[in-house]
Amino acid sequence: MLDRSLPRNRVTSLAVVFALALPAAADAGGGHGHRGQAAPFVATPSAARGPDSDAVIQIEGELADARNRMIELTAWIVGLGALQTLIFAAAMIAAARAVRGARHAGQLLPLLERAYLFVDPDIALTVPDHRGPHGGLKVGVDFALKNHGKTPAVIDWLTVRLQYLAEPPADPYEESGSGGGLVIGAGQSLRFDRHEAIVPGADWDKAEAGQGAIWLHGRVVYHDVLKSQHESYFAWRHDPARNTFSIAEQSALNRYD
């Protein structure tokens, strides 16, 4: 029979080799059929931050700064847009007001720059000391037209009546008369002297008794430099006690356009 056993000293050598190989295998992560555990690895700061890591951190910081600047720029643009909107709205409101003002001024200009003719209150009536053969009186009146406007007035025609009336005048006036072509400057007066009329004695007596009155009334038609035609009506009542004239109380008798 063959002796298959190994020599003792050889067995001992194999055991030593095997014992030495186990830690090395464990350090290498273990072989087949073994679950070796790797020793824990602790990274030091110098190993965690290399040149590439510093570059990444720097880029991230620059990107954050760029985002902040973009946010600030966006807010500034939004604020500027809102301010421009407010300025535009204010400009539109001012423009609309200017247009309305110009239209209003255009409407007022003819009224402000036109001529205005009225009878001056200084009216004088001349009464003769004696009556005529039939008892009538030849009275005369002096009156003036004054231009209260800012531009000259050119008279187209003037109708004047001096007469006794039991009631205030209401008759329409003719579309013609005297004085055509006469010019009255702005702020100036044009006097008409000795406009005469025959008043029957009976009518004069009634006027003195307060039964009716002597009236100076009429109508003047004129135009101004703006080529607009206007007219003024006037009616003044004579007071025989004071020998003066006063304007009629009825506004329709003293109107203008």
C-alpha cells in the first residue's frame, strides 16, 4: 500500500502560506467564495478639491452673479416701461386737453375779437319852446353808437325812430337804412346829431301825463373784420320830468347777436 500522506514539514509550510495569503486576499477585496470587506477610505480636503473643483465653483459663482444682474436689469426695464407708460398717458391727456383748449379758443376767438355796437347812454333830447301851427313839436335827439369790441365795426345800415308810443315798441324794422359804410373803431364812438322828428301836441301831452312815452328805438346792422354780420336792437324811453332817457326794461328790446 502506498503512503499518500504529505510529509509533516510540508503540511506545516502550506498552512503558513495559507495563513499569510488570507489577509492579502481580504485586502484585495476577497476571492471567489469569500466576502472581503474593504477598509474605509477617508478623503482628505486636499484630495476633495482639486484644480477642476475650484474652476467649477468659480463658474457657478459667476453664473449666480449673472443671474442676479439679469434679475436687476429685468426689474429696471419693467420699471422703465411702467414709467414710460405713465409719461405717455400724461402726454395723451395733456394733448387731449390742448386740443379741447384749441377748439374752445377757436370758438371764443370770434366772440373775443369781434365788434360790439351799442347806443351810448348819453342821449340828449331838444324840445322847442313853442309848438307849430298844428300844435306839434319838432324835437331833436343826439345819440351815439359806441363800439365795445376789439375790432372795427362797419355799419351796413341803421334804422332810428323817435316817436310817441302808448306801449313799448314791437314793430319789425326795415332791412335797410342810412349810415352804410360808416366805420367805428374799437373803443370808439360815432355820434349822430340832431335826429329830428315831429311829435303831435296831443301825444306830447300824453307822454307828459305818463300815458305812453317818447321812445328812441331802432336797429343797427354791421360787420367786423372777421366778415361776420351782426345786429343790435335798442330802445330808450324818455322821462319828461328830468328830460333824460333810460333803457327799456324789456330785454328783448335791447338785444344783440
